[in-house]
Amino acid sequence: MNRKERRALHKHVGPAAQERMSTQMDQFGKLPQKCDACQEPFDKKDKGMLQSWSVVVKQETVRLFCPDCIRKTQEALENVSKENIETSAG
Ligand SMILES: [Zn+2]
């Protein structure tokens, strides 16, 4: 997923880094403040949330999903494929 961000964890922090951070904060300012599916409130100051929540950008629309809803979506997809297998098996 975000390997670049992990690599960016240098110990050296200069003014340029701070500038980049403020740019990123600008982008976070456009984020929705809750999960698009379950309306769970999102706190953009919470680093744990920033790492675990997923942002889906489609054209101009920015959507935000909490870990629960991401997991449910994945499980639903898995169930669908399982059902297909069971149906074909008989
Ligand atoms: Zn949710």
C-alpha cells in the first residue's frame, strides 16, 4: 500500500519537510469527517485513524471508510465468491 510513506520516516526534519506536511494537511482538510458507510466520526488528528481508515478518491469525490466497513466489504466479497463455488459444486 503506502510504502513511500514508511520510507519517508527519516530522522532529519527540515523546513522542507514541514512544508510538505502542511501541504498534506491541506489535503486532509478535504477529507470527509465521517465514514461514508456507517457515519462513524473520523478524527484526522488521530494517527491511528489516519493509518487504518481508507480514503477512496473517485474523480472529485473523496470518500472515507472506517476499518470495520472495509472489513465488512472484504468479507462480503469473499462470501460472494464462496457462494459461487458452493453453487457450482452442487
Ligand atoms: Zn464505517
